[in-house]
Amino acid sequence: MLARPGAAPAPAGDMHHSRARTLGSRPAEAVTTYVTALTVGVTTAKHPECKRGLATNIAASLARHSAVSARVCVVDADPYALDVTTRLPVGGPVLEDFARANAPAAARVARVGAPWPVAVLPCGGGPVARVHLAAEPALRELRDAFDLVVCDVPGGPSGPGLALGARLELLDWLVLAVTPNRSAVAATSHFLELFQTARDRGDIGSVKLAVVCTGDENSCDLSTSEVERLLEVGVAGRIPQLWGRSEPNRGFGAALAIPELDDAVYDLFTAFREGRDHQRRLVVL
């Protein structure tokens, strides 16, 4: 069984505070205004709809409601779905450009949304091998230029290897999105077994894993507690896909005005921040 850690204080020097900004509907809770190089990948075990729109809306919600603003970047590293690229169409460099000898600087990455811009590095839809080749130099460059990098990565029944090849150590956290229905939960259980095996072999570095329930009102056959019971792991929380599925949300639409969504993103972000010093452990909150 995977462990549920207790809360841990942020390491010294990791957080830089200025005047607090509130997020969602909780006036008593504040968002930390600066996070150094926190890199979060978003994947799923089988069904692409489980993570549809998740990376975009995590990044956009945090950018809109905290002072990290322009220091949030979302990366599309999934050449199969191209979800971020579709939702946030921009010009400028694409991920595959970082596989070149003269890779672009982070300052050239396009930004969308005002007055809380998010930097967007789209995917050119190239072969997955080239995306893997570009991921390492791109993420290393972006970690130096932004405070929070959210990376949408491929999912699938092959487990963690497809997410970023063998380079999961580039991430601090890997979010494993699951729609609360039995088919998605069964695929997630298999993914967790593969992740544990890869962890035991030392193949995936110290990346920490968090299971997150997604879905909308039409796709939630199970409660979060039932998902936890079936998976035998803790669930970090639920981020409802309130932005819809039929039309792409451009990242700053009505979904970001829904307190339930913003509070869920805040809770997940806080869990990541507090768990960053749990090194070399498999962590499922």
C-alpha cells in the first residue's frame, strides 16, 4: 500500500512571502505568493478524458488568484491529445524547438490572459520520441524562469514510462487524474502497480505521485472514499471538470469564477507545497 504522509513544513528558503492574496471562496486562507521551480506533471492511466483541461485550468486558476501571475507556465508535452495547445492557441516556440541546438530562451515563450498572464509552451504534434528529447532542456530552462510549471503529459496503460520517457525525475509531482468510475479506477490501479515497480527499481527518480479525482456530474459513479477503498491509496482531492468537454475553455473562462474549482486547485497546490521535502519516497496524498 502506498503511504499517506503527514503535513511537512516547507524547506527553508523555498517560500518567499509578500502580501497575501485569497483564492476561491475562503477569505481566511491565503495563497503563497512565490514558489520556486515547482514542476507538476498531469497524466492519466488510460482514458484521456480523465485529464482533459486539467493542466490548463490548474495553471490558469493559480495565475489568476495568486501573485505568481506571469511566473506560471503550462507546457503541452502530450502530442497525442494536444489539449493545452487546443485550449490556449498561441504563437511563438513549441516544445519540440527545445530539441534543437539553438533552443529558444524562456523569455520567448508566449503568454495569454490578462491581467494574470500564463506562459504557454504548446506542442507541435511531433513524434513522441522528439517530445521526450525536448522535455529535459525545456523543463530545465522553464524551472529557472518560472515559479510554477504545469506539464500535460501523455497517459496510457503502459504506466509511468510513457509520461516523459524515463525522465520523470524532471518533475516534483506527477498528478494521476482518474474519473470516479470503475473502468478508470481499474486502469489507475494497474498504473499504480507499474509506478511502484518502477520506483523499486530506481527508474523514476524521486518524483512524488498524487491521485486526483476529476470528472463532471455525469461521470462520477463513485465517491472519493470509494475510489480510495478500491485503489487502497489516499486521494489528494477532487478537481471537478467544470469547464466542460464539448468546447475548449480558453483558460480564463467562467470556470475560474466557480469557487468549488478554485478551492480544489488551492488545496492541491498547498499539498504539493507542504510535501516538497519528502524526498525519494512514493507519496500519494
